Amino acid sequence: MSLNKIEEQVVGAKEGYAGIVKQGQIVRLTDLEGKQVIDFVVWNNDDRREKLSASYSRSRYFAPQGSEYLPRNTIGEGDWLMSTSCRPLMTILKETAERKGVHDLHHRMCNRFMMNVLGGVDVDGCHEIIGKAIAPFGVDYTEVPDPMNVFMNYPYDRDRDGFFINEPITKAGDYIEFRAEMDVLVAFANCPEDITTACNAGNCTSVKIEIFEDTEAEPFPVLDHYTWLHQQLRERGRPVEKTGL
Ligand SMILES: [Zn+2]
């Protein structure tokens, strides 16, 4: 792998970003000061009806055939960000936080409803911040999918039978990297929630985005979800008889 940086931008606290990432390019998001949550969303840039599915990303992975079905609570290094068509939009290549996989794929995102109801202030949440960032790309606020809340520490509490929000575990300089498996539109908000929860440890800070191209990478075909699935099964020695859709 020979990486060449093609973009670098520091996105300020409580601000957002949107941009197109080509197949094979790598996105690195760095938590510059630590304990900052990043609400991250992705679209197939060639057909934006197809977009991130947080629940497919958690629950569709290659478990051994016949094993118990275990939908996971989170994803980490080596896992895919799956689309609403159940094929990979991006792959998580690397995360540097001491504990891997501390991200949330259950909660949606903060928004003006939450800011008003819980905090009593009429300010933008992640949904509005992302909505404004994607508007120049012709994507509407209503089209924002459920995100991967990068670095959000959102464990399940059996006693209370619910999720609760802890401070993130990231330290200054921790980062996560994603590789685009097709041309994608990515957007994120540096979560502005510092009113009622420990989501950002009460101190919202900036995030750096870097985009790299791998000058040695070969382009690869983007397969429809059905063909992709069968290819993956064959690679794992699990051929299936096609029945057609
Ligand atoms: Zn937020």
C-alpha cells in the first residue's frame, strides 16, 4: 500500500462535513482532543437511494454456517459498513483507541427535538448539522440514514434494561480509518451534545478528516448485492446453488 494524501481538513466543534470519496480511497477521522463523538453516514454516490444501514452493519457478517444467530452490538476493525441493500459501502481498516469497537449503531443522532426537550435550547443537533453539510450535494435532510456514531460509548445496562451514555474512551489523536468499497458520499457531524449527557464528556471539540488514495491499488468491480454475496460465500468455501431473485 502506498498512500498519497489528497485532502486534509480540520472540522470545528459542533460543525459538519460532506464529501465524495472514490472507491479504494481511505478516510481517516482523528479525534484531535479526545472524547469526541462523530456521527458518520454514507451513501452509494451512484445511487443515493442506497445508504448506510446501521442494523445490517451490526448483524450481517460471516458467522459459521449453522451457528447461533448473534446480532452484534457494535462493529470494529475488519467489519463492513453495510448498505440498505446489504452490501459493503466501506470497510473499517483500523482504529487506534485502546479498546476497539467502542461505537454506537443503535441510537440515531441528536437533533433539535432532543436539544429542546432535554436541554431547553433551540440549537442544531447532529441531524441538522449533517443536513446542512449534504445540502450542496443535492441530498435532503429527510434522506439522512441512521449513523455509525463513531467513538460513542453506549453500553447496554441489564439492570435498567436500556442503553446509557458514557464518556468516550478516546484519547487525543486516536483515529479510525475506512476504505471506500464503491464511490460514496460521506458526511459527519462533530456531535454538539454538551447539555444533558456524557456523550462528549461535556466538551465538544474538533475532528480532522484526511483522505488518502492508495496509488498501488487496482480498481475492482462493484457487484450487486446478490452476486457479491455468492462471491463471498465461494471465497469461504461455501458455494450455493443460485435460485435467482
Ligand atoms: Zn449528536
